[in-house]
Amino acid sequence: MNGSNSLRESDTQPLYLCPIEIHKLAAFQTKSLRNSSFDVGERYRNLLGFYRSNQGFEVDAEFVQKVLDRFFPSDEQKEAEEKEKERDSEELMVEEEKEKEKESEEEEEKEKERKRSDQKGEEEKEKEKEEMEEEGRVWRAIRVNVAPKGNAAKKKIVIVASLEELKETAAQKLNLPGKKRKLMAVFSSQGERITSFGKIHEDDTVFVG
């Protein structure tokens, strides 16, 4: 327990003993002497009283006080620590709630901005579409499945931007004769005749004949 080989070495040793060895001694005495108990915390408190009652032990008193505060706190210290933990926990909860509210508000604002952007984009597309339709053009090309009327098994994929282009491309893809091309009409999968390209959507299947 903090031994030394000479007086010089002994004089350089601190007054406090190895804490591990002290706990070993406490366990040994408690186990060996059934009616005896070794209170490590009480020992440190007695040492602190001695150091503070005598001059020249200021450093030792400071060390023992740190040991007591860290490992053997009084009931008042424990209560104060518990209150501080509760206070810190409450403050942390308040901060977390504020952070959540802030994130929620930011997310709502982003969602509103996305909706405004989407709405603006749709309005611009619609305006562009109307302008192009007024000029006799279509506003975009789409992918369509075409097949001879009554024979869905021979359908082909075409990418077209107008009803006339659909007829011409379908005739080429399906190898329809020239006479049929002039009289060709476009029908929906329900058999209704299609007269406007705007009624055809991406990946629709239409029939020509």
C-alpha cells in the first residue's frame, strides 16, 4: 500500500494511500470480521477534518475533497446533482422541442415553395401548350403503342408529336398499303375514334385502320 525503500523515498510519497488497496482492505475486514465494517467514505471525511484542522496540509485537503465530491458525495450534494440533472434534462427537452418546431416550420415552408414552383411550372407548360396549339404545333412528343385494328398482338412502339405523324409512322411500322394510309383512322382501345392528338397519353395503345 504505497511502500518505499528509504526515508528519502518515503518523504516524497503523498500521504494518501492507493484507493484500490484501500477498497481491498475494506472488503477484507468486512468479510473477516463480521462485526466490523470499514467505511472508506468515512475514512476520507475524517482525513479531511484532520487536514483542515492542521496547517501545511492544504494540498492534501484539496485532494481528499475531490475524492469525496467524486466518489462519496453527501446527501445534499446528491440532491443538488439530481436537481441539476433534472434541470438540464428539462432544458434539453425544451431545446429539442424548439428544434423540432423549427424543422417543422422549415419543412412546411419548403413544401409551400415546392407547390408554388410546381404550380408555376404547370402554368408555364399549359401556356406553352396553348401557344403551340394556336400555331398549329404540338407541345411535346410522346411514346405510343400502335397496332392494326383488331390485331393487338402486332403492336409497335412509336414516338410522335401529332395525329398525322402518328398515322404516317404507324403505316410505316405496320407496313400498311398505300390505299389504307389515305383512309386510315385512329381508334382508342375502347374502339372510339380519336380526332385530337391531345386525347392520346404517354404509353397509350391505339389502333389504326
